[in-house]
Amino acid sequence: MSALTKGFNGGLWAFRLVFAVVVAELAIVGGAVVGCFAEDICNEADTQAIKETMQGLATKSFALYAAEKGISSNSKKEEE
């Protein structure tokens, strides 16, 4: 079992993958918001889509925080 855990590095690879997805989504939303302000071409549907994406990003950020705390907690337990 320890070989399996070592291969996955205690979930660190999943944590990094989710982090990369959140960063990519944040860049997309940031570009959309800048485009809306610069060109003033956004309608209500665009605004709602941006709001929903930001809510999803907030949820994922909280999940990343919880995962980071869980990984660090498990690492401390393994060291003892």
C-alpha cells in the first residue's frame, strides 16, 4: 500500500491538477471581464455566466484549501 501512496505522492498530483484548472479558469474569466469592461459588449447572459463561473471558482478554491490542509495533516501523521 505504501508503494501506491508513494506513487500518487499522497494526492499531491491531484491537488496540482485542480490548482492548474482553477488558474486556467481564472485567466479565462479575467479575460472575459476585461473584455466586457473594455468593449462594453456584455449582455445579461454573459454577466450571469461570469457570475456562475466565479461561484464555481470559489467552490474549487475552498476545495483546494481543504485538500491542502488534509495533505499536510496526513504528512504530519506519517512522520510521527
